[in-house]
Amino acid sequence: MSKYRVLVDGLTYPLDPRILRRLAAGEQIPLSQRRMCEPHKVGDLVEDVPRMCIAGLLKARWIEEVNCG
């Protein structure tokens, strides 16, 4: 599993696979119903970023991949 370093304060993302599928299908779901992770701080290392979110977060420069080798 890849690790990522958080580059922005307060980063959150949904963790529930059912919610992720609904979002991927284009459904609008209020934030209060998304079961988000706890907010991360700059420099935190995370491994639980949903696969469908990684490309967008990397492109926005909100996370960066950490080379664990």
C-alpha cells in the first residue's frame, strides 16, 4: 500500500466504500452524511486515501507520494 504526505492543513476524505461508490456515480451527498476521516495536518503520513481520490489529490498538490524504499 502506498503512503502519502499531506501538504494542506485540514485535509479530509470519505472512507466509506458505499459513499465513495455513490459519489463516483455522481450522486450529491451532504458532507454531514459522508463519514469523513479526521482532519489531517501538513506533514501527516496517510495510507487510507481512497483509490478514486488519489489522482485528484496529487494533481491539486494536496498530497504527495512518499517513497518507502
